[in-house]
Amino acid sequence: MMNETWIRRLRPEDLDAVAALNTTTFKGPEEAAIIRRLHADNDTLLSLVVHHHDEIVGHIEFFRILIDGRPSAVGLGPMCVLPEVQGQGIGSALVRMGLVVMAGRGESIVFVLGHPDFYGELGFSAEAARPFTAPWSGPAFMARIINDGAPASGELTYPAAFG
Ligand SMILES: CC(C)(COP(=O)(O)OP(=O)(O)OC[C@H]1O[C@@H](n2cnc3c(N)ncnc32)[C@H](O)[C@@H]1OP(=O)(O)O)[C@@H](O)C(=O)NCCC(=O)NCCS
């Protein structure tokens, strides 16, 4: 029997559905615009979607962050899960799968700006992000080390999509 829900890589033809999903879930167009710009600029490292039957109900982006000008970090986001299917483990599964892929590619540190409870459960902490200079700070700005050799501090540069 076929699985009802599965994760796969985003294909270019999914972008409209992914933009619509983000606009619905975030109740506004900001994240959809960031995603379109990330893809237009070729600034994504990994994009995953969650299928439930014929519908895309979840999505996550990973992108390059520079530390002191070097391509030595990864950013996570935007990500979202359709409100009707939130709280079923789909979001956590997306993050976990993405982190496995990033670790397999030799990436060492991943940054995120998001819900401390959700990302804390997934091994992220504000403490790990604190030594880094970024356009944001505070409890929502978190990092997780996924391999040895991660930079210990430095200034982060985000892709143009994040303004
Ligand atoms: C955040 C989000 C991606 C989580 O996806 P999900 O599929 O609901 O997540 P999971 O089912 O894997 O949830 C795992 C845990 O995170 C917690 N959690 C989920 N959403 C949360 C939220 N919005 N705030 C705080 N904690 C949250 C839950 O407590 C859950 O734990 P539980 O299962 O023990 O109750 C989803 O709720 C979402 O799209 N929210 C709106 C968009 C958004 O805020 N995206 C940005 C994330 S930075």
C-alpha cells in the first residue's frame, strides 16, 4: 500500500503551491516572497515538501549563511505546516530530515529564527547562537551544531532574500 504522507525534494513546478501554503499558514505574503527570491537567486541549499495524498501540506528551506564572508553555515527557514495537520509531527520530521541531509554534506552549524519550544525540542539553542553577530538576536535566534569543526563566533551574512 502507498504511504499517504511522504517527504520529497521540492521541484520548480511546486513553487506556486508552496507559496500559497506559506501565505495561508503565515497569514500574509512575506514568507512566500522570501522563498520565491531564494529560488530566483539560486540561494537555496535544500528545499523539502511534505505530501499528503495530492496536496503539499508542509515545506522547509535550507540556505547558505556566510560567517565572516565564508560559506561555513546553514540557515533554516522559512518552514511551515498547514494548520489542519499541525501537531502531528510533520514539522519535526521535516527539520530532522533536513538536518540529516545537511550533516551528510559536511555542514557544521545551522541557524534558525523561530519558536524556542519547537526548535529547542530539535536540539537548537539560543546559547549556541549567542557568540554570532546577526541581524537578529534574543531567545528566538538559535543554532545547532551538526558536525565537528563549526566556527565558534563571527558575523553572519544572510542571502538577499532576507533583505
Ligand atoms: C511551527 C510548525 C512548523 C510546527 O509544525 P508541526 O507539524 O505542527 O510540528 P510538530 O507536530 O512536529 O510539533 C512538535 C512540537 O512543537 C511544538 N509546537 C508546534 N508548533 C508550535 C508553535 N507554533 N509554537 C510553539 N510550539 C510549537 C508542539 O508543542 C509540538 O510538541 P508536541 O507534539 O509534544 O505537542 C507549524 O506549527 C507551523 O507551520 N506554524 C505556523 C508557521 C510558523 O510559525 N512557522 C515558523 C516556524 S519558525
